[in-house]
Amino acid sequence: MTDQIQLPLDLPHPARPQRNLRELQKRAPVHRVTTAVGAPAWLVTGYHEIRGLLGDARLGRSHPDPDNAPRSGESVLLDGPRGDYETEQAWVSTMRSRLQPFFSPRHVQAMRPRVEALTGDLLDLLAKQGPPADLARSLALALPREVIGDLLGVPAEDRAALDEWTTAISDASDRERSASGLASLNAYGRELVARKRADPGEDVVSRLGADGSLTDDEIAQLAMGVLFAGYETTAAALCVGTTLLLDSRDQWRALRDDPGLAPAAAEESLRVVSRLLPPDIRYARADLEIAGAAVERGELVMLDMYAAAHDEAVFDDPDRFDITRENNPHLSFGFGLRYCIGAPLARLELQTALTELTRRFPEMQLTAPAGELTVRRASFAAIPESIPVAW
């Protein structure tokens, strides 16, 4: 165990391995660190330790003293405590039970034609506009936004504003901007619930309202949580997956020639999405031991998903993007009781987008080296500012 390591160790990027983090991982599975905003924390880098902690009820997202809790950054939603300490576990159970039907395999399968149609429309527009183009804006960011907007019943004209708010919320360097974005998103959520009360449709918000067991504020909270979680991470996975496919011509050709590789390509994109994401943060709800480290109640525990996804003890040649990878037990959807209920929908989006992109644009290429792409700074996900392509 190493004392007082200053974060961040490496800047996230889709095509640049995090060498400093990997070296730290080889020394021990858990380390005492200082976060980017000067708070003490524990950084967990071992795959098996992280997998065990993801489902451990002794860790949570709330804190008994939220105003004085250690933080990883300035995002009010992502970098500090969230939820009520006394009711967190009950609320998580309520949330999962109410949302699970909308993400069941049967319900997601019924969404397949709509996801395929949305993907086709976006690629039609891309073809019509012609090269050069920005694949991030035209597909990787657009598809998750449209899918989650359809699911929640968000009118098409409102979706651009939601994108602005979610980007602001995730700003890890500006707490005022983050708080303003969160306030706007929550206000919109309440407005959307009111609209659906007056004019219900076949969407999640309308059906939650008809259920009668949740208040309007609770429905708004659930809906906006789904919007944030269902958009940014899936968009990041599409960004990194398309970038690395285009950067690995053998991988691109393999998927183009064999669409049956789409499920494996989606899983590999989900494994390497950790290259764009910060560590997951948790707070100890009780004293516990992690790989010999004595963690006290209230301390910040950071689960480094990049380290987990690139652990050589679990993944062969982890720095290689390999859509033929057979053993791929990534943890991008969590593990255990809190496994992400949106996983089936994210997989459907990724499989559809990657399959159709390589089929419709078989000769597409990056017009700039993947390693030179610039990414969003001070944001939850280091999504490329653009993915420049031609065909």
C-alpha cells in the first residue's frame, strides 16, 4: 500500500493506455490517495476487489454528514454524496422495482425495431450530408439521446436542452455550473411529469404516473436519473467503440464481414468505455477491510473501473481492443445486486449501431490519428470533442 498518491494519475483518453495507473495496480490492489480537490480517499485497483465491493452493502453513495464528506471533484451529482443516508437502500430498492419492467429482456426486445429505425435515420442523414463528418455528433451522441428520449417521452424539441444540462451537471471543475445544470434538469423533470399527467402516452413517465405509488417528485427523480445514466455512459461506449474500430482496420473489417461479431464488439466497447470514465465513488457505511486496508465509516472509496478492465490477471492483452475476445467479464454494468438494469438496452444500441455503421459505410476511416483526438475536459466522461471521419 502506497501513501498520499495525488490523483489524477493519467488523463483519460480512448486510445491512450493509462500507464501510471497500471503501474500502481501492479504494486497493490488498494492505495491511500488524495483526490483532485484535495480530499483523502482509498483507490481500489484490483479487479476481484472491485467486483466484490460493487455489491457490498457496506458501501453506498450517501454520507451521514454530506456537507463535510470527502469529494472526488466538483460535480454536485457525481463527485460527492448523493441521496439520503437513512433511506438510500430503501430508495434503491424502490427505484429498481419500478424501473425493472421497462428494461426487461421482453420490453427491450420490443424496442428493437425503434432502435433500428433511429439508427437507420441517423445514418441516412450522415450519408446525405456526406464526408467529412463528425461521428460523435452524428451517431455516438445522437442515438442514445434519441432512444432515451423516446423511452421517457421527452419531446424531440426538448432533447438538445437536456444534452446541455447533463453536460453541465458532469462538470468536475465548476460546482456552480454543475449545480445549475442539475437544478434545470430537475425542474424539467417535474414539468415533464405534469405534462404527462395531463396528456399521458406510452412512455415511462406516463406509466409511472399511472402506477399511483410514487409522488410527482419521485417520478421526476427516477426519470431524470434514467435519462442521465442511460445517455452519457452509452454515448461514451459508442464513442470509444467506434473510435477503436476505425483505428483497428482488422477489427473494422472483421465486423463488416461478419455481423455475428456484433455482440462481442459491443462487450469489448463496454469493457474499454472505462478509458473515458472516472472511478466510481462510494462511501463506507461501516468500518471494513479492503485487501488489508482498514477503511473507516464515512471514508471515500474510489473503484477504478479502468484498472479493473485492464487487469492482466483477468484479461489477456488488456490494452488491445479485440472484438473476438472470448473471456470478457467486464464490470461496466456493475456486479451483484446493483447490476445496471439498463444493460439490455445499452447492449441493443451498441450492437445495432456498430453493425449498421460497418455495413452502411464499409470504407469509413478516421481522418485524424485516434491518439490525437481531443476529449472533453472536466466532464464525467472524456468523450472525444469530435470523431472526424470520411468514406
